[in-house]
Amino acid sequence: MRALPPSPHTDPPRPRERPVNDVAGAVSRSHVRLRLEAVYSSLTPASQRLCDFILQNPEALLQMTITELAQAAGVSDATVTRLCQSVGYLGFSEFRVLLARDVSLTHPHVIGELKATDAVENICDKLIAGSIASLSDTRHTVDLKSLQGAAEMIAKARRVDVYGVGGSAAVALDIRHKLLRLGIPISAHADVDIMMISSSILSEQDVVIGVSHTGRTEPVVAAAQRAKLGGAGVIALTHNAMSPLAKASDFVLSYSAKPTAFSNESLTGRIAQLVIGDILYAMIACSQYERSSHLIDQANDLANKRRIKTVR
């Protein structure tokens, strides 16, 4: 690692209680669109229909009354009020004012739907634009205090277990690979039975990282809940800040994701998950700079010995 001044590191008491399911705490008040996207999968069908209308017609909404919006979306006035309050606003008036600010700061990257007629360059442009927008929005979505708390919790843990299935299993393995380089005792599990056994033996000295885009992957949620009952710290890496996984966690690391065709779980979300893993890795490395530098250099030296030598 390149030499940088060491960062001061304090060791505050391990946080055990934190309000979860707090979208307002995770996303700036002016980022209305990000708040709506973060809770979308947890909404009722009527609220999802309203949310779809708002996300597709933000400029038109700015000229509407609450009754006009309700009629346009095919819902009741009460549904509009409930949606506004569920994402942290007092009511429709505050929601509309902050949405106007949000519209003026719309992300410059235009993301179109994938089509059967798309050429290779169109597919590349759309997916890359989606990834760029997702990462830019994630900067506003992820809660910095939660990142700090999660990094400190991991650094002090006797043992860290990461749970993820399907596409999230690859993210769990990537987190394991990075944190293992820092000397953190960590395992990654994708097998449901192993998750069940692992989570049942964890204690207050241990930490679980649950990776689930929806936050509703039953084996991951059940393992996180079981570990929490045993006293372990729980960190959720999820797009859904109101999900069951988020509710079971001490710290919620939420990210933005742009939906793409041919994927129920956003491809861009996977990249955001990996970047948050990188951020945790860098934060822990900086907090224990000298030790981390030594361990990383040692790992790099071992990796170099396995590489095929260049023939000149």
C-alpha cells in the first residue's frame, strides 16, 4: 500500500441498539426519488402503482393537487398521504416541494430500456450508464454513520460470517476475500443448512453480514434473526431499507440500483454491493493502518509467487 498518514482510531462502545427501517436517516431529505426506490418492494400494490406514476411523471406531479395525483394514479387521497409519510415526509405538500428540488438535480445519465433491436454499443452504453447512476446515487443512499459503525463492529469481532445466496453469494465471497487480507477471521456461506448451523452458535463477540438485494431472502433473514437472538451484531447489505433483513440488523447499508431488463435483481445493484464491500475494507484498513499495510503486502507477495513469470 502507498504510504498515507495513519488515521486516528477510537474504540467506542459497540453499538447494540439502532433505529432500523429508517429511510429518512439513510437518504437525504431532498432525494425523494431515492427514498421511493428504496422502499418500493415493501409497498402495497396501490402504493406501488402510485410510486410508478410519480417516478415516471415527476414534472407533471409538481402541478397537481393531492386529489389530482390520486385520480391520475388510480388510488385514494389517503394512499398518497400514506406514501409520503412512509418515506419520511410530513405530508404531500412537503413531498412535492422536495420533489421539485429533486427534479432539478436529476442525474445526467439517461438510462433507456434494453430492446431486441439494440446494437452492442447500445447495450454497453445503457448498462454502463445504469451502473454509473447507481453508484452516484448510492453515495446519497448509504448512511455514513452506519458505514462507520459497521466497520468498527467488524474490526472488533471475534468472528464474522457473511450470508448470501444466488447472485449475493458472489458478493459474500468477495467480502470474505477482502477482509481476510486484513487478518479478520471471516467465513462466507451460501448453503442454507450451513447458515442455520453457523448462525445458531454465534455470540455477542461475533458479527453477521447479510447480503440480499431484496432484503427478503428467507434463509438469509432467518440466519440473521437467529444470530441476533444469540447476541451477535448484524449488518444488512440491501437495497430495501424497509425489508425484514434491515429490521433484523444493527446497521443497514443500503444502496441505489437501476432496474434492467432480463434481471429481477438489478445488475447495477450487484456493482453497488461490491463497492460498499470495498468501502468497508478501506475503512478498516485505514483504521489499523500499519498492521493492515503489513498484512496486505504479505498477501500480495504470496500472490506474486504464484504468477507465471514474464518471458523476455
